[in-house]
Amino acid sequence: MTTTETPGADLPLQQLERVVIRFAGDSGDGMQITGNQFTQTSAVFGNDLATLPDFPAEIRAPAGTRPGVSGFQLQFSSKDIHTPGDAPDVLVAMNPAALVVNLGALKAGGTLVINTGAFKANDLKKAKLGSNPLEDGTLDGYRVIPVDINARVLEALSDSALSTKEKARCKNFYTLGLMYWLYSRPLDSTVNWLKVKFKSRPELIEANELALRAGFNAGDIHELFQGQYEVPKTEELPAGTYRNMMGNDAIAMGLVAGAQLAGLQPVLGSYPITPASTILESLASYKHHGVVTMQMEDEIAAICSAIGASFSGSLGITTTSGPGMALKTEAMGLAISTELPLVIVNIQRAGPSTGMPTKVEQSDLLQAIFGRNGDAPIPVISCSRPSDAFELTIDAVRIAVQYMTPVILLSDNFIANGAEPWLLPDLKDIKPFPVQFAEDPENHRTFARDEKGSRAWAKPGTPGMEFRIGGLEKDIDGNVSYDPENHQAMTDQRHNKIAAIAQTIPTPAVDGPDSGDLLVLGWGSTVGILTQAVETVRENGLSVSRLHLTHIWPLPKGLEEIFSNFKAILVPEMNMGQLTRVLRGEMPHHNFIPHNKVTGQPFLTTEVAAKIENILKG
Amino acid sequence: MSETATTKLTRKDFVSDQEVRWCPGCGDYAILASMQKYMADSGADPAKTVFVSGIGCSSRFPYYMNTYGFHTIHGRAPAIATGIKVANPDLSVWIVTGDGDALSIGGNHLAHILRRNVDVNILLFNNEIYGLTKGQYSPTSPVGTVRKSTPMGSVDRPFNPISFALGCNATFVARSIDTDAKHLTKVFAAADAHRGTSFVEILQNCVIFNKDFYSKVVDRSVRADMTVDLTPGEKIIYGAEEDKGMRFCANGLEKCSAADADLWDPATATESQAYAISQLDQDPETPKPIGVFRSVDAQVYEQQVHQQVEAAVADKGPGKVEDLVCAGDRWTID
């Protein structure tokens, strides 16, 4: 840590390697916007970062109550980081409920920025607090920065024509300005954002910008803090052009790109569901890319309309979350039976049933692999982070069209709403996979197979190719067949076709030594935490390796060999052991150790590191 | 249609090579024959025609048509057909469904395709019974229907398919009879010509589980007196002697002499008139209306969907993936 002088101020400027901030307030306080703005500014500034939005499912739970608390945590760093951080260095609490819900997570001795204007008797009552935590010793041991943000923002906007209520709503930008000052962030990215966001309401641009600048200046003038900090831009990320990316946006773009690489029109049938709706919304705004979107009457109609689009020769796509997957199950079977390409995106959330719609879980894995009637194999791919979602979505499209099969692409709430820098791909490097439709009726048979085991795709409108297909078992010409041997043969062919996809999936690389006592095996959004946990353990002098799966069904080839070089394989998952079950079924001769957590929150690095050390030292 | 464009197709050209497996005497045979003939006579292009069905006896229909066909899952044909038509608006799409498929398990999708006005034709074969599952009552069976699943009689009130469609703001609603090839063909032609969703209920005999349920209305001996054909542009006249008529009244239509009969125009009649007429058969003494209940113009779903895409392209220029990926604030690390 170096200390330098801030130009034009007496307060010292300290350099830090990384900072974890959590913004917490009422769900009407704009904490997600505040967090996203801080993220965007830090990304453009050149930090590596990772985010964890954590908000209630209720749009506006009763104001000031504990269930209504919305949080946004981010870690930004001058180093290559993998997680949003376990414990925040700084907690910004906009009201008593936000304080008590989040205080336990704050690092010992951490900094608390508290909006004291929201700690009146009634506020304490709403948060079910018997005494004022500002006065009762609750905050002993923390560095408390009390700011009456409610009052300061009204003062800053005293000349504004806005109503008092509207002025009060600018308090998140005052807070943001304060934090920008503390961490020496530039304001221009947020000012530009305000200009676009409130294009039609210039008075809101003015007021929010005033609030932002007032907060920034307050840091300087009022000497609220003992100094300013700076987290320099990172030099550790690979060279190239970056942008900040969230998982759902990356999937929406990947779908457009994938369809183009296949030479198909993307047709989305979807039904709004948390946390997948933003993919529908994004794709609906990509109409100039030739994207057709249909917001259907339910989840079943959504997948069925997508299947119809594929039948017509377009790329059918449907996007949903777990409960929607349950409803789509029967139609998935139809796409499997008729061997039509289809991309099914499941942004997982905590279940079962409605579960916890805005919380993270990885508990739809077995549903994805096995959850259908009959022997109904489907390839399953999982994104790990916002920055691999684009590429994996394209791969889902490739598999769907090359193998004439529905493909399930899994993501989760953490990836969907989390953000990180994305090294922009060179699109010229992505190999196209144009679809060749069958157009010659001569010798064409509807379910004749190529060397991959896939059937040819013929579409209505082609003269002389008229065929009938359906969900009944069929023979090679698509005609209904109850012949026992035919059913065995068709079932085998469908099974073999999906198994053969493994030949096109690269064996994942082991991070660390390729043999040893322990391999940590993960999939999905745990990638950052597992990477960090393994690094932590290695810093403590222990040897541990790590492997992460993106293609889960079929499993990539080469795993058996990798696994056989380790005494034990730890499988941390945010479910009750679903990948462990799959692995034990497929490769029973290895020592898989499940490590499970289903709190609706990601693993902490420390939790996983402790488990690893426990096994290695055990 | 390339080579065949100059060669007139016959009914046989629309017959697939599959053996028809409905029960002997099933009303579906007559509907199939009428459709195959209509296709040939109307100059339909088999390559651009798709029959889509759900599950049930009627839903085997696509296998027997030498066109494109998709036998899908129970109740979902309207949703699948919506995707087919939106992805390729040049196709002529026909949905074949039954009273259970369309009005029980698929009621939601039927309601929504009618609301959206996708340009497809829906043929609902109504035999007021579940045939494929061996004779349970259906959502169009009358109250008191005694079957294996309702040994003491069904207690739930039936849907009237015509009233249902009208209630969903359908733009074309008609009814015909399986064995009346002439009438059926006339209704097929009107449905085919209509832009938007055409809904056609076809009264259809299930000889095994609900034999002749409709005989009081459609038997040759009573049909002229017990049905009244709503023909666009013609007076509403019925009866073996063509001496009876109907005229508008507060409740829709009422019986009158042929001389006093009103002219029928499904494009100008109000929705409430059409609805009231659809309810006439509640009275067993009043003839059951067949023919075209409603035929009005409205915006077609898939056309608007594509118009929006075209408008967006015209406004913003054809999108490039690079522009999507390389948007927003970016920074470079050397």
C-alpha cells in the first residue's frame, strides 16, 4: 500500500489492490442501479471485477422492512479476480433493515456508510428493532461514517422544481457520488448514462447529476473519510478490448450470432419468468437483426411455437427458468422424437416449485439431463460466467442444428445478473456452421442418418418432399410404427446420436498438476469461487487441482483418465449433489466427495477452501 | 408448385400412402375425403400446405394427407401452428383438432390463437366424446352424460365451441357437418379465403362411443327442418319446403315465415348477434345454426410480427453481430 497526496486536497490517497463494496437499501432505493453504475464505471476505468446482485422477488416489499432489502455487492481489483468477494470491506446501508440484514457479512473492522436520516423511531420499528443500532453498541468495532443522506440530497436539490418525493429518490445518486469520491472514480460514465436513461425528462438528468456531484463533493469538503482510495487498473487481464457483460445479455447476443452462423432466422417463443425475462426483452429489441420474438400465452405455448418455427426451417428458441422447464417437458420430448433443432435456455433459480425466484441455485441439472418421459436424451451445456455465455450459446446452436436435437443451455441467477469484463471475441475466428436443407426428393428418407447419426432437415415449402412427422414412434420414413424392433432401433439411434456429440467437445483442461490427492470439480457459476478457493489453498502450500465442466451431457471424453490420477474428487455444487450422482452413475470407480450448499447464496471462497484443506489434511 | 402448376391435381394427389385407421363408419372418413377433394379443386399446392394436429382420433388426419404434416402433442397444435406460420407465412396451415384436444387440454392455446388472429384454419371435429381413450365424456358432452368416468352422469356444463370462439374475438367462425360434403366444402372454401384465424366446428359422428349423438339434428329425415344454414349474402331460410325463415330480434334470431326472413351477412352482424345465434340450439325446438357465424377483417398476427422486423431494419439498418457485441462502453488493455 502506498500513500500519495491527492491533488488539491489535504486528504491522503491510498492505493488498494482490491475492494469489496455492498450497497444495501430498500428495494425502492435504487440499489441495483447504484451497484450497476459503480460496476460500469469501474469496468471502464479498467479494473477487473465481479458482482453479486441480491434482491427480493417482490417488486416493492413493504418499505423499510427486512424482506424488502435489496443488495448489490461488487469486488473491483487491480488483479485478476474471480468472485464478488466473501466479506465486504464497505457496507453502504440506506436504512436500519439494510443494516441489520447485511451487517453479519461485513468484514471485521469494516467501514459502514450509514444514511442516518433513515434511522427515526418509525424506521427502527419497520425493521423490527427495539433499539437504535447507531447508539446501542451494535456497531462497535466498525468504522462508522454517518451521513444524513436524506437531508443532504434535499439541500443539494433545493433549487430544483421536483417534488420532495422525487428529490428524495435521487438519494442513491448522492450515495454513488460519495462512493465515487472515496474510490477516486470518474463521474462521466454515470453522467452519460443518466442522459440516455432520462432522455425524455431533462429535469431528472439535472437532479440526479446534481445529487451525484453533491455526494462526490461532500466526500471532499466534509472530510467524512480519513482519506481517498484508489484501485489502479488491472494489468493482469489479457490484452484486447473489453466491455462489461451480464450473463443474460451474453446469451441473447449468442443466440443472434449462433443463428447467423447457422444461416437461420432466430425465432423465440417465450413467456416472462424471473430471472430469464431479460433475454426475451433483449431479443425483442434486436428485431433489426432479423430476430422474431413471440411472447406466448404460457411456457408450453412458448416451446411449442419454437418447435413449430424449427419445423418451418427457422432456429426455434425458448428461454425460461426451472418452473417453466417443468411445463415444457412434454414438448421437449416431441422435439426429441421428431429430431428438430431447438435451443432451450434455463436460467436456474432456487427451487422446488416457485422456490426463491431471485436467488441462485444449480438444482435443475438432473431435470435437464433426465427429466422427461421415455428414454429422451438431450445434450446439456452450462455457462460458467457472463464472459463464457456468448461462446457457449453459440455452441448450443451448433449442436442443435448439426445433430437435429433440442439442446438445453443452463445458466443461473448469479450469471444472469452478475457482471464482469468480457474480452470481446474476434467474430471472424468463429467458424460458421451453415445448415444445408434437404431439397432433393430423390432417395430422401425423413429419418435416414448421416455419419454423425443425425437426420437431414427438410422443410415445408420444398416441392416433392412432403412428409408427416409426429410424436408417435416412427420408422425411417416418418410413418407411425409400433414394430418392436423398430422402436429398439430408433431408441438406440436417438441415444447414440446424443452420445456421439462428445466427439465434438474438447476435453476440459486441468488447472494445476494432472495428478494428486484432490481434484476440485465444478460446473456452472461456481467457477470463480472454486478458482479462488483453490488459489487460496495453494498459497497455504497445499497441492490441489481443479477442473470445470461446461458440457455436462454427454460428458466430454477423457474424464475417466483425468479422474484416475486423483485420489479423491471434490464436487461442490449449489444443490444436494446432482452432478455427483451423474458422475457416480457414469464413472463409478472414483472417489467423488459431494459438497453442497442451497442457501440461495453462492459459496464463500473460505467455505470451499476450508473443505479442501479439511480433505487434504484429513 | 413447379411442374404441377400446369397439371391440375386430383383428389388422389392429396391421398398419402398411409392406411387410414379410423373405425369403420367414423365421420372422419367423410371429412378427410371432402378435404382431399377440396384441396385438389381449389388448386392447393401440397408443398406449401401443412396439416398440424394434437392428440386424439381426429389428430391422425395429417398422416393421411399427402401434404406436409405435424402430429404434435395433446392440445398444443395451435401453439405449434403459430410458430410454423410465423416462421414461414407463405405456408397454408390447417389445424385439425377435436373437442377434447381443443377445448379441454388445449383450451388456453385455442383462446390465444383466436385472439392473435394468426392466418391459419382450425377444424374442430366435435363428437362430444373422448374416442381415443375409449369413451369418457368431453367438454362438449351434455350434462348428465353417463360413461365409465361419469357413472352417475357428468355434472359440468359443456362448452359451445361456436360461442367459445366468438368469445375469443375470432374473426371467422363457422359450423358444418361431417357427412354433408357440399356444405363442408363451401365452409372450407370460406375458411380458406379468410385472412386470419378461421374456426370451423364440424359435427362429427363417433360410431363406437357416441353413435348418432347428433341424429336429431342432422338425420336426412330432419336435417332440413332442424338446421338453418347461415349463408353470407342470402336470406336465412330453412325447412324441407324452404318455407321457414328467421329474422333478427332482441335475442338474436327468431323463427318467422320465409317471406319475412332477414338477409345474413356475417361481416356486418354484431358480435352479440352472432353470439346470440350461437346459443339458439339451447332450445331443442329451434333449428341448429350451421354455416358462417362471423367473418370480419382484422390485423393478422404474423404479418404484424414481420412488419415490425422490417420496420426495425428500415429504421436502424440490418443489424450486424459486431455491432451488438462491440456496443456500450469499452476499454482496451494493451
